[in-house]
Amino acid sequence: MKARILDRADALKIVDLLRQQGYEVIAPFRGRGRDTFFETVTDQNRDQVQLHLPNPYYPPKRYVFPHIERLLTVKRDNGDIRIQPSYEEPKRAIFGIRSCDVAGIYHLDRFYLGRDFKDIYYENHRKNLFLVNFVCSDPANDIGDECFCVCADTGPAARDHFDLQLMDLGDEFMAVAGTRAGEALFTNPIFKKATEAHVAKRHAILDQVRKAFKTTTSWFSATVRYVSQGEILDKTWEEIGNRCLECGGCTYVCPACTCFTVSDRQVGPNEIERVRMWDSCGLGGFTRMAGGFNPRRAVHDRRNRRFFRKLAHYFIQRELSMACVGCGRCAAVCHGDIGMPSVVEMIRRATAEVEKRESVSH
């Protein structure tokens, strides 16, 4: 990967370059208090784009996997029925996307495009997407109490799956190209050659940032093993399920969740549209069958399935990435305190108790 240096004052000129190339640029903005959000950059709000700020709770995955999307329309005209697919191919760039969210989009790529059948709707959103990754280097602003990307091995600096990466070195920014499209920007005079001193400074900053995470656990990889081998006791899943309020919040803020449902609805006297909407495995009707039978009626069965889907070796092997990116959003929004870090800790305690009893019995 090629690296370049640019002045702090020139960082937002990357936004300008992308807009000049015809991209709709999405960037992070600050609202009131903790509130932050991604929004389209315009001439009016361009100077309000923020880099160092808490990661927005609403993930940018919606730009490749919209929370509600029309798939097709069915129209009846004089006895004839016409089916018209609805394809969108936006040319977008996400400026300032964090490393955990880059990993989330990569996971969606593997799920929707990485196997025998490709989702054409997802592919149309993804093929013209330009990702400008921003490295979390300011612990006071970039890293929340719930962040654990170091455990999921996705951050604070992404190693791949971006077009361009920016990192704050203090007086300057380092830009790293991840693709040819990103490297093509380096022809602009705002970019200067990086030196070995710049690279050394980058490594030193990252070493310090990794120590700033409050939520870390060496048991994360062990939990993958326990879940994959089915070694977690039913009473542990029941304890987790008893805390669940079945709100679906953890799913809706997760960058790696892929669940959706499809619905047909009438939009005119002779017209019906088919839409795809985000769904959640935590909701009671998610696994309900047409006849009314629900094989996962109990909430702890759905919690079991959710964490099995995210952590089991079978799915990691199939999709080449784990369905948890360490963003901590689930921990931030869960009223029952069963976000991923808490679940890992509950599994650790339960496993330690079992091992202790087994050692005493022997």
C-alpha cells in the first residue's frame, strides 16, 4: 500500500475531490450532546464535517443495505400484468467511516456477494461505493466505553477493504491507499510523499491507542470456540434470554447483521410494490412459519441463535469473517445489558464455574 502525507487544513479537500468526480459524499456530523450521524455533504454543511467524534450509533451499512428498499413493482393495465424491477446504482463515497464499519461492510460483501448467488440489489449499491476509512487515534473523542475492536481484530486501523485511509498524526494526516481508485487521488498536489519518520509515528500512535480501550477481553476468541462446539449450558442461554426485552435494537445498530423480511403492499388501485426491510432475529415473529408454528418461540432460543450466528466457526468459515466487528453499539443500546461484551463475560463465568467443579470432582 502506498502512503502519502497531507496538511490538516487539506483533509476536507478530499471531500471536494470526490464530489468533483460525481460522488455523493456521506460524512459524519455532530448533533447535540453525544448525538452524531452520517449525512450527505452539501455546499451548505461542508465545513461542518467532523472527523474526531464518537462513532454514530446508526451504522453506515444502510448505504449498501437500506433499511427499507423497493425491489419491484407489479402493475395491472387493461388485464395485462407488468413486473418492473427497481434498481438503483448510486455513486457514493463514505468519508470518515470507522474501521469497525469497514469490517461490517466487508462482512456484508461476503454474505451477499461471496457465494454462489449474488444479491443484485446489494451489488448495485456496492459497486460504486468509495470508502475513506478514518483511524480512531484520539481516545477522548473517537473511542467509546463500549468499543472493543481490538478484540475483534478490526481496529483501530483497518488493514484492508477500504479505498483510502486517513490517520491523524498531529500536524499532518497520513493517507494510505487501499485500492487503485484510492491511489489515483494521490496525483493531486495536496498529497506529499511520506517518510520513514511518518510511518514510525503512525506505529507509535497506534500502540498507545490500543492501550486506551476500556472494554477488552481475552475470552472473545475462547467464546468462539465454546459457541462452535456447543459447550454453553442451557441455563446460561436462559439467563441471557431473561434479560432480553425483544426490542431488536442490537440488530438494528449492528454493522454486520443481515436479517431482512420481504413484504408486498398496495400503493395504488392497480399497483403493488415489493419491499425489503431490516428484520431482527430477536423479534418473536422472526421464525414464525406460515401455519403459525414458531420453532424459536422462547426468547433464549433466539438469543442462542443470534450469538451462534455471529460467532460459530461454521459461519466464520463460510463467510470468511466473523459477524461481530467490535463496534460496541449493541452494548450501548441494550437495556438488558446483553451486548456482545457482557455475553462474552457471562459465558466466561459460566465456563469457569463448570471447569472448577470438574477439577474438584477429579
